[in-house]
Amino acid sequence: MATNKLSTESYKGVRDFYPEDMFIQKHIFERMRKAVEKFGYVEYGASVLEPAELYRAKSGEEIVNEQTYTFTDRGDREVTLRPEMTPTVARMVAAKRRELVFPLRWYSIPNLFRYEKPQRGRTREHWQLNVDLFGVDNIQADVEILAVAHEIMLSFGAKAGDFEIRINSRKMLEEQATKYNLTPEKAKELRLIIDKKGKMPHEEFQQKIKAIAGDNFELSQVASNDVEKVISLLKKNNIENIVFDPSIVRGFDYYTGIVFEVYDTNPENRRALFGGGRYDDLASLFDGDKIPAVGFGAGDVTIRDFLETHGLLPTYKPSAQLYIAIQDETCRESAEMLAATLRRNGTDVVLDISQKKLGDQIKIADRQKIPFVTAVGAEEVKSGAYRIKNLADGIEKILKATEISDSLKTLL
Ligand code: HAM
């Protein structure tokens, strides 16, 4: 029978997470969670499936027209795999606006899907920490959100010089649009060009903005009041690596106030690590009044690149602390009992089932990076004392079954 072997490659632009990758992913999520919970943010979640119309209402056009994964389900509904979390969280908050106690400090780490050209820092599925503060339209909320972003970076071990927060306000662009008599469509076109400023030569950029906004148009190089205030308040909190950048405008339609992005100062990573801003009108797409909101998204792909570039990736270790090798099969039952005792005492242990020679069992433990090993043989069964060996330095300790868990806790 002719067989067409299946490819082992994953779908284009998505990643498989082998245990060593998963370890890094978990590390990233844990640090994110710890940092945002310090500020009292609580976690929420939602399905990856959303009605397609949710994104038509108010996202960036590029996302809706070119980047969504949309299909028709068996009931003829148009469904989209969420490309971002903001419309979902706005929907959730709007749905329970009467019961929820504002201000809301919410976070989530959803996986998102965008049909993009895969490249460094860009995939078709990424995980994105979303941190959003609902119900407050004052500048303190903007400052808190930026302080949270800053704290996340520090929690990864980054130093202030390793990254930079670039901030602007949509208000500046709106004022300019009024000054130059731009229609809302032209203003949006202008914004989308400014958003891509870094991706084209300066000359081309100048030509393009003048083609949209007229020959006299010059991109304003002064920060608006809200931006000035946010920067000075953050500086008072010892957050110094924040700068006004008139080219930060963000692609999405829904932003209404400050907009910001966080960048690696190392040119190897050119893509934003975080992106966010104030979006006071999004919730009013649903029934009811507006709910002021400010927040950001921080992607796992760009953060992983950042950690790698700055030597901040954690060293892989499995959860198992001890590998119980078996010297001969007559000792298996005792080894099983030892494993059960240790697991009850909170130690993660691997019990050998390879039935290989002792030396080979130890090699398995070593190659799987399990730090300690013990071999159960007739002598151990008789004495109830076990030789616990640290594979990294070869140092051994002889311990009773009941002493092993506590001892490992101090050694690890
Ligand atoms: P965004 O700028 O599209 O914003 O994404 C935020 C971050 O997610 C980016 O800075 C990047 O780290 C990561 N990211 C985005 N797309 C990809 C991709 N294709 N591959 C890898 N990483 C990616 C938003 O999505 C807004 N909804 C964020 C927000 C929350 N605004 C307010 N609240």
C-alpha cells in the first residue's frame, strides 16, 4: 500500500512548545502574573472564538481585512479566531456594567491569531498579556498602567537602559487634523502612514504624509499636555526611560487618548514589546454609555526575543527533583513505596521504568536534567537508607526515606 507520510512540521507561522520552550513560556507568564498582581489586577478569560462582527465594528482596518482567521460555522455564523483581546474584554465589561465594581483592574494572557507574514517577532499565533483598567478617565489611570508595564519589564530582570517607553497622544493628531482641515478618513489614512513611519525611508514618509495632508503639513514635534503630565508623574516615581515620540500613533481605530509602545533599546529587536493606550469609546459600541479604559498588550514572542538578547532566559529544569533508579527488579516494589512516600511529602520524582542497566538509567536522569538520583537495591531495601546523589557535583548524602523531601528542599 502506498503511504503518503505526513509532515512533522507545524502549521505555518505557529509554534510547537517542546518542554524546554514551555518552560520559558511558563516563566514569562509567571513573571507577568506576579508583576500585575502586585498592582491588584485580577485574571479573566474568554473563548478564542468570537462573532466576526465584533472586529468589524472598531479595530484597525488592516487587522479586519487582511489578518483575521474567519470561517463560517455549521450554523452559517461568521466566526473569527480572536486577533486581539480588547474587543472581547470591552464586550465582557459592557455586558456586566451594572454588576461590576469599578475601577476594574483586569488582566488575561490569551492566545491570539493573526494572518501575518511570519518573521522575527511576528507569528500567526502569539500569547499576549492584556492589562486593562476600566472606569477611570483621569491621568492617574494612565500613569498606573505605564507603571505596571515598567514593573513587568523589571520583573524579567531588565534594567532601565534595556528598554524604552515611547508615548504620544491621539489628541495631538486630532488637533493637527482640525488645523489642516482633514476629513476623518484622511486623518485615519495619515495615522496609518505615521504608524508605519519606521518601515520606510524618511523621504518616502514625507511624500506620503504630504500627499494625504497637503504640502504644508508637518508632523507636530511637541507633546500634548496629557503626555507631558504623564511623563513628569512617572519621572517622580523614578521611571525615567519614557520619551515623547510623535510617530507613536498605533494602528487600531479605538484609541482616544495617550498611546504608547515599549521598545528594546537593542536594535536587534525592532518590534514593539508592548502596545497600548486609552480607549474611552469602545464599550459604547455595545448597549449603554461609555466606559473609560486604558490598557496594553505585551506579546510573548517579542519578550522572549528580548530575554534572549539580554541574557535573561531562565535555565531549563524539569519539575522532578529526583530520579529513582532500580538496581534489580526484585526491588521495584520498595522503590514504588519510596516514590509514593516522597510524592506525598511534596517531592516530584521519576521512577525508572526503562529496566535498563543502572548506568543507563542514570544517563537518562542526567540527560533529562533531573538534578538528583538514587538507586534502590537490596542493601537500601534492607537498611531503609538511600544514597542521594547530586548529578551536577557528584556529592552524595545518605538519608532515610522520611528525610529526603526536606533535605531536597534545602538543596534546590
Ligand atoms: P498590538 O500592538 O497589536 O496591540 O499588540 C500588542 C503586542 O502584542 C505587540 O507589541 C507585540 O508584542 C505583540 N504582537 C502583536 N501581534 C503579534 C504577532 N503577530 N506576533 C507576535 N507578537 C505580536 C493590541 O493588540 C491591543 N489590543 C493592545 C491593547 C490592550 N490595547 C489596549 N489594551
